[in-house]
Amino acid sequence: MGELGGVLAVLLIFACIVGFFVISYFVPVGLWISAIASGLKSVGIAKLIAMRFRKVNPYDIVTPAIMLHKAGIRNIPIDALESHYLAGGRVGNVAAALIAAQKAGIDLHFEKATAIDLAGRDVRDAVSLCVKPKVINTPLVAAMAKNGIQVKAIARVTVKADINKLIGGATEETILARVGEGIVTTIGSAESHEEILENPDKISKTIQDKGLDANTAFEILSIDIADVDIGENIGAKLQIDQSEADMKIARAKAAERRAMAEAKEQEMKAYEQEMKAKLVESEAAVPQAIADALKDGNMGILDYYTLKNISSDTEMRKSFSAMAEPNKKITR
């Protein structure tokens, strides 16, 4: 009996310890006491237990509620904070943003703060950007002036967040893209690179007049040119490339004309050989024609010998002429 009583006592003690932790989990008495001590009387034990059953951590709801109550923001019910938590929001960030906005004199309501938070933006950082502007450095932007000289520039854009445009407004990448476009436009419209070097503020003035912060989550306070440098002579390089291209085209056309001339020459040679062949063919037909004329009586024997004498005389004259040609060249 004594041993059984000891076992029962141990089990009873263990059950009490487990029961204490279970009750402490479902009934956060310490948190309830902190809320009451802070003057937050709308938080009851039953509400804290109900949060546990809804799988809501009471500390993530009550602690921000205490912060808001102590900061003087007392128009936000506990149920609204719990609803934002169940929607996937960060209640602590929203509470910290509302307190910071109140201290800075920024008009930020709970509904707008929760909307910004659920949109994926850090509402606490947004309020901080409204109070403390941020400087964004653009990457190196290169553009060519009208005289062909390349100009490189880096700009520093000072922006602050616009609470009213955080939902649906464009991000920093859009600001940088628009500023880069403005730099390229300003440099490209300059008559000479010296115009940009003498007045680098012309770039910032031109960009600021364009209203680049439209439909963005930021307000541009200033645009300052941090660095301006000279790049390559793009105009001269383009002219050189164009000249080389023209030269290649001219060479190609010359080669085409040369090929056509060579083809024409070969064609004429072939035509000459064709004419020579026809001449040989015609000369070959002469003896047969003479024979037919003699046979038919159209030509006498004396006529034949006369023709032979004329042909021999012609051949002799040709041989004399060929022998005289070298002597003429030597005399000259």
C-alpha cells in the first residue's frame, strides 16, 4: 500500500505540473495582468483563451495593443488587430508604424496601414522614409551628344515615400529608369558635349521638369549630378566604320565589274573562235564549189588558172609584208 501511495503521489504531482503548463498555455495570466495594468481593459481571460483556439498567438496581438494604448491611439479594437493577424499581416509592424506616424505628424489610418502591410510593403520603413528621405544612386548612364562625343553621368536622387501612393505605386526601379531616360534625352539633345560639361545642372533641371515621380510610391525632392565624364568619340568611330563599309562595297562592285569584264572577254574569244571556224568551213567549201563549176561548165580552165595566179600573188604579197614588219620596228 505504501508503494502504491507513492506512485499515486508522483502521478498526481506530474498531472498537476502538466495541468499547470496546459492552463498557462491556454490562459496567459501574465499577459492578462500586463494588459490590465496598462489600462487595456478590453482584454479578458475568455478572449485570450479564444485566441488560442483560433490558433492566434495572444502575445502578437496584446503586446501591439498595449503599445498603441500607451501611445494614445485607442480607437483600434482588439478584434481588428486579430483580423489583420489572421489575414497574414504583421501586427507589430503596423502598430510601430502608426506610433511613428503619429509622432511625426503623418496622417496614417489603421485601414491604410494594414492595406500597405498586406500589399507586401514594409509600412514601418515607409513611415521612416516619409520622415527621413532616401538617396538613390543611379548607375553610370552614357549617351552621345549631337557632335558625336559620348558623355557619361551619375545622378543622385533624393526621394521620400508617399503614404497615399504606396499601394499600386511604382517602386525605386521605375524612378531609376525614368531618371536614366531623362539623362539620355538631355545629353542627346545637347549640340556639344561641352554644353553638358559647362552646365551639368541642365540635366537635373530638365529631369525635374518632367515630373518623373508620377504614379510612383515616392516623391522626388531633388536630383543632383554626382559625376560627369567624357567617353569615346562615337561620331568619329561611326564615320570610320561607315568609310570601311563603303570601301568594302566599292571593292565588291569593282570585283563584280572585273568579273563581268573577264566573262565578256572570254565570250568574245569564244565568238572569235566561232567565226574562225565558220571561215575555215567556208574556205573548205571553195574547192568543191570550183570543182562543181568546172564540171558544170560554168568556169573554164583558164579562169581556174587565173584564180590560182591571183591567190599565189596574194600569198606572196603577204609574205613580203610579214618580212618587212620586223625591219620597220628596228628602224624606229
